[in-house]
Amino acid sequence: MQSRTPASRAGRPRDPAADAAILAATRQALVELGWSKLTLGDVATRAGVAKTTLYRRWAGKNELVVDAVAELFDELELPDRGSLADDIEGVVLQFAAILARPEAKSGLMAVVAEATRDDALRERIRSSIVERQMRLVLQGRARAQKRGELPPEPDPREAARTVDLIFDVVAGAVVHRTLVSGKAADEEWVRSFTRVLIGGLASSA
Amino acid sequence: MQSRTPASRAGRPRDPAADAAILAATRQALVELGWSKLTLGDVATRAGVAKTTLYRRWAGKNELVVDAVAELFDELELPDRGSLADDIEGVVLQFAAILARPEAKSGLMAVVAEATRDDALRERIRSSIVERQMRLVLQGRARAQKRGELPPEPDPREAARTVDLIFDVVAGAVVHRTLVSGKAADEEWVRSFTRVLIGGLASSA
DNA sequence: GCGTTTTCGCTACGACTCGTAGCGTAATGC
DNA sequence: GCATTACGCTACGAGTCGTAGCGAAAACGC
């Protein structure tokens, strides 16, 4: 048990601007080179820092890309549009817009693939990317229950299972549409999808 | 226009057993090393062939892994279980079982990530992996319409859109559940998912 | 048989990336 | 001033890449 960290204990502090520059350079490299051809040396050069600085802050390529991609999802929000259907359509369109960006496409799927063999990496993805998306689902569900569009769920375990299911269906469908099928998740598609999802939730209650 | 290829025109024919050995070695390497640490030299050694032989048959790591993973999906079938719900549950469980295997997990997502920057690779994935899955959706839909569980769709364009939507929802949800959420798509989950999907399809008709 | 053609296994190669170590310097707290 | 940490830079062995060149093996037409 060490005494609590007082920001930086001693010595020269890390340059905070370097973090932002490195993450931005990582995203740029993802766009231009893609995952497999991205090298840490190249990222360091783009960011204007030494390669050793990069290795002092991140364990490797996987962790760096997770952080770089995670920032893309910061803009996700769930404005109240008045109905469950409109709320879902809005957030799904936001999610689709992020996934349409090339740095998200090539980066996200690659780290997910790597995470199948690295539990620590999976946990990093979960806490820094999935967690924020999950909050939106919980928020939307609570709103819909308040409006009476969804029945209240007394059993917390059952409620958790349902939220997990919704999350996998929504995120999975958008990702699969965008990356595997290679087609845009545009308004028409999102509307059809939302109709099916809401109908399914209502009928399975 | 050259004369039709009579199997092999002249010279020593390629050893057909080598293809199978290489693809099996690729899957084994995916299990033990994962995508990023898989090297073609290592695969060649495992398969008992020279590295140059491997490069004569495949353009690179991406194409090789696509073919190796595609074989995993050969076993997918859609036996008639009497109802749409049971048909869906059956095929989703099969799909989940394949995705649970480590060589599918790490291989499939990695090539999908690479395909975001390589149209030829995306087409290869579509024709050798996605196509077979899509056939099952069409087959299941036709069966359900014959049973009267789903209404016939007169407009072929609308029908195609619906099939695309179903496919993205089913495959996407299973993939997201297995790879991102990191939980098993077991019978309980599949039953809940099927209930939502069927309810959604029925209500949105 | 005999020449042609293609594949195969093997070795070797330059180019590149990896992750780390070492060093001198800069920036902070005590 | 002194200890401590971050930084930029260089250099390094190790590993992988994809290709070229070689001789031997296995099919074909004659």
C-alpha cells in the first residue's frame, strides 16, 4: 500500500499535450495505413515525439489503438426526442456515423479480434468503449418505462439480461451492417431496424 | 480468349493435399498464436511445406486466413424443426458454436477489420463466408412463409431489404455477444433473442 | 524413351519493424 | 543544490517479410 498519488510525486511531469498528439496521430495513421500496416515508429514521428516516449506510456499497439478509438465515442449522447422509437433512431444514427469513419472501422474490429486472446485488453475495451454505450441503453430504457412505453421490470437479474440482449442486438446489427455487409446504416435502414426492435421488445414482455 | 482449362494443362500438378494441410495448419496457428503473431513461415513449417509453396497459392496472410476460416462454416445447415422459432434457434446455436471456437474468433474479426481497407478481400469474405449464411436466412424465410408464419412479400426489393436486415441483426447480435461482450450465446440467450426477433418481424409486417 | 512444362523444397537475401538499452539534457519537488 | 522523473536521440539484436535462384520431381505430348 503506497501513499496516494499526489498527481505527480516528483521529477519532471509528463507532457499532457503529448498524449493528445499521439492519439490524434494514431487515428490519422489508422486512416492512411490501416491496422496491420500501422507501426509505432510511424505514429511517434507523426506525433512529433520519440518512439521511446510512446513505449513509456502504452504497453503496445493494442492498448494505444483502444485509447485512440475510445475518444471517438465520447460524442455519443441520448437527447430526449419524446418517444422510445425516436430515441433509438437517434442514438443508432450517431453510432452508425462514428462507425462509418475509417479510423473507427479498421481500428475497432482489429482490437476486438486481438482481445479474443487477451483478457486485459478485453477489459480495457469494455471499460473505455462499451461502458459508455451501455449507459445509453440503460438511460433509454428508464425513459421509456417512465413514459409507459416499456413495462417496469421488477426482477433486477432479468432486467440486466434484457439490457445485455438489447445492447448486443443494437450494437451488433449496426456493426455487422457497416463492416461485414459493407452498406451504410442510413436513415431508412435505421427506421426499419428500430421498428423490428421495438416490436420485438413489446411482444416479448 | 484462351482454351478452357483442362484441369491442369501441362507440367506437374499441384498437390491437393497440401491445400488441406496448409488450411488446417493455419487454423491451428490461429488457436495457438492468434492473428497478429501468426506468420506464414510458421504455417508453412506446421503444414510440412516450403514457404515458397504457400506464397504460390495465396497472395498473403489475409487471403489465407479467409479460406481457413471459411471452411469452418461449411457445417452450417438448417434442418426443418417445424416452426420458425425452432428453426432460428437451431441455426443460431450452430452459428454460435462455430464462433465460440478460438480459430474463428480471432481469425474472422481480424480479416473483417482488414477488409475495411481492401475491397477485393471484402468480396472474398462475402462470397466464401457470408453467402452461405445468407442462404440459410432465405431458406428459413421461405419455409416460414409456406407455413403461414410470415406473410408473403410481393415486392422483391422490399423482400431483399428485409432479408438483409434480418441477416445483419442475427449475425451481428451473435458476433457481438460472443466477441465484444465476451459471453456465451447459450440456449437461454438464444431463446430470448429469438423471441424478440420473431415478435419484431411479426409486428413490423 | 525424351523434351517440355510446372511444381516443389531448399537456401539466401535486403528491407523493414520490433522492443529495449544507454546517454545526455530538461523540468519538476524538496 | 539535489534527487527524481520525462524526454529526445542513437544504436542494437532479433525476428519477419516477400522474392530470387537452384536442382529435383512429376505430369504432359511426341
